[in-house]
Amino acid sequence: MTITDPGHSAVRSTRALAAAERWITGHRRISIAVIVALVLGLAALADWPHRATKGQLRADFESYVTQVRDDVLSCGTEVEDSLSAYNQILAGASTQRTVAEGIMNNAALDCTPSGNAMILDLAELQPPRSLAKFDLHVGTNQLYGWASSDGVDATEDLHSLMVTPGDPAMLGKVRTLLADMQQRASAAQAIFDRAAQAVGAVTHPLGLDEVQPGVLVG
């Protein structure tokens, strides 16, 4: 039976480690490049969109569009209420101007991310990677602008118009703004409708059709 000398083994291990250190030192740039490439490759693999089935695509879409719709309607219904309050005052159906002003003031706040957590959520919402090719983020960004910019301006301008009813300049400004809001909502709706058709999902109306110049009295 052959007995290996412990001292000899230790010497061999030390030599092997020293050789490895010399190789790493001599090829430091190559070693770093290999490590960086490996890390980047793993990151890219983790971020690669999965090949979802048709059913998964439908589920992803329906979940996302429902959240978008709920978020934007947290402002949209307030804008509709402001339009209704203005119309009732102007038509003489109501004399509660203080109540109408309160509705408009609340709407202006509820359409901002600082006053409404759901509008803040809309600003930060990102579509699932499985739906990346449908550009749903473009429609979502349009709806965020519809609420946080146009919605605020519309309710504030309605308040001003109620104070000076019949002012042609202000009336024209509000009508133009409502027309822009209608166009922006329609563009977003078209994006979501195309995606729904592509994945075989039911189309979901965003519920913003009543915010348009045709409903304004005056």
C-alpha cells in the first residue's frame, strides 16, 4: 500500500494555487470581461418576455385594462359630476351654487396624483411584459394626461364659467378643452381596443364618453 506524504500534497496544492493566481493576474482583463458578460447574460435572460399563451395574454390584458379603467374613472366621474353640476345651475334646475362649487373643487383635487392615490397609481402603472408589443403604455400615459392635466383644467374652468356665465371667451376655452379630452380618450380607447382584438379579449369601454363638448350647456 502506498502512503502519500502529507507534506508533498501540501506543496502540490500550494503550487496549483500559485499557478491559478498567476493565470488570473496575467489574464485579469479577460476574467473581468467573462464575469461581466455572464452577469449581463443572466440579467437579459431574466428580463426576456415570456412566451405567454393566448389565455395568459387575455388574462394579463383584462387585469391591466381593468386597473387602468378604475384609476382614470376615479377622476373621470368627478369631471362628469362637475359638468352635470354646472349644467343644472345654468339651466335653473338647481340653485345650490355652493354645492356645485364644492363638487368642482373636489374634482380638481381628485384628478391630481397628490390628491388621489389612484391617479398616482395610473402614473406609475406599467403593462405586463407579455403585452409589450401593443404599446399599452402610450394609451395609459394619454389617460394620465387626460386626468392630471386636462381634468384639472376643465373643472377649474367650469368653476370660472359658472362665476361668469355666458362669457364667450371662457365658454370657447372650455369647449375646446373638452374636445381635446374627447380626442385623447378616443385615442387611448383605440389602443386598448386593438390590443383586445389581438389577444381575443372583450373590449372594455373606458367610460369617458360623457366628457365632451356636446354635453355643455351654454
